[in-house]
Amino acid sequence: MTACGEGTAHHARGFTADQDAERDHLRTLFSIIIRAVSSVINEIVISVRSFSLAQIYLSVITRAKSCRSGYSFNVVFRMELSGMLQFPIDCPHCGTKKSGATFHEVYASTAARLAVFGSCNTCFGGILVFGNTRGLPSDYARRPLSKYVKNWPELVEHMEIIGMAPNFPKPRSIAHLPCQVENAFREGEQNLADRRYLSAAGNYRTALDRAMKDIAPGGTGTLFQKIERLADANALPTSMIDLMHEIRFLGNQIHDMDDPDPEDVKAGADFITLLLSYLYELPGRVKIAAEKRAAAKAE
């Protein structure tokens, strides 16, 4: 009964028995061709896999060198093999170093400049990465490329990174510092950037202590007593004396059971920067300016 019904339906659509047989033959032939092509493709994929991996790795090395990222090639290589558009960053939000960032959208501000929006894989904080790429058609400028360029991930993977916003905090530097003072200050700045606040507080106090030994050598007693002697001698303005005591207070917290408040450490970093700039950088810059004027007059 079913066969009779099917036959009736076919004939109702205008098909004969011979046409049905021909269509079945074509389906079978098409299926055979698909299996044959799939087999060839699988063999090709297997044969070129090692070559493709080598290409990706060379691409990673080239990009890392061009943008001077400083990241391990293997770190970038593993991320690219994960199948996601990623790149390692030092996250400015959570402070995680070499955290993977997943990119979601790319915008061409000009035909050669890209802005890529992404998010940290650790804290999911948003970032913008700016880079140069090979010139795109002018029609693509000032528009989101994901809607118009199918291979936009490839553009991002091969762009030269020139900046990121927000930036991972960079250590500050002060000119004309004595070597020992500079070492302590620089280490404090690096610890602050890495969010090691307890260590940073100790480094800033050490920088102050070493500066005191340099500007007032031979003094004895505690740091408090040394600062007070400078105050009694009117050797420094009152504001500088107050800065010294604030830095000393911050350093004292490293001996407490509780860690210092990050905001207090950041304030201490500003205080020590102002103090050392007043004690060393400003006099150094004035001396250089005076020497230039003297040299100009001598000519």
C-alpha cells in the first residue's frame, strides 16, 4: 500500500519509474564523489599540518620581533593554536602579566591604522590595542572591519602593535640620582607597578634613608632624628620635611601585621618622587642649564 502511494505521488509530480531510477543513481554517484573528495582533503590536511604549524610559528616570531613585545614565542604560539584570536598582554586592570587577551572587534581609523577592542581573559577588563597594518582600501577606513572584511582576524594577527589603552603602569624615573638611591627607588616603582605594595613601601623608605645619608652624611640616630635635625637647621623647606615624615610613616607599616593600603603606597610613591626631584633632579637640571649658558658666553 505504501509503495502504491509513493508511486502515485511520484507520477502525480510528473516522474516516471525510469526517472526515479536515474535520480537514485545520481544520488549514489554523488555520495561516492563526496567520500572520495573528503578522503583526499583529509590526506592533504594531514600532510600539510606540520607545514602550517611552522608557518604560524614563523609568523609569531616575526610579529614579536617587529613590535618588541618581549613575550615568549611559545606563549603566543600556544594561544594562536587555541583557535581564538588572542595575544598576551600585561593587564592594566588586574595586573596579571602575560595574560591572554581575546579580541572581539577591529576598527580601521585609517587605511593603515587599526584599533582593536579586546578583554583580559583573567579579569575580563576591556582594553584597546592600537597597531599599524598594511594599507587597506580607503573604503574600509573609519568603519568596523568585522562587518566588511571576512579575514579581519588575520589583519589583527599581523599588525604591528604600537600602543595599548589603558597602559600597564610604567615605573617612573628621576634624573641625577645617586646610584644607591636610584636602585631603591627603581625597585619600589617596579614593585608598585606589579602591585607588590608591601615591598614597594619598604623600597621607598630605603630610598629616603639613602638620600638622607647622602645629603647629611655622618649623622647618627633614627630616620626620625635625622629628619628633625634637618628641620632644626632649616636645611629644607617645611613642605619637604613633611614629605619625609609621610614616607617614613609609610615605611613603618611594613613592620605591622596588616599590609599597607594600596592608596597609601601610591601616595607615598608621589611623595618620594617629589622629594627626590627636589633634592636631585631640579639642582641637576639647573646646573646643566648654567653650564650651557657659560659655554655659550665663552664662544
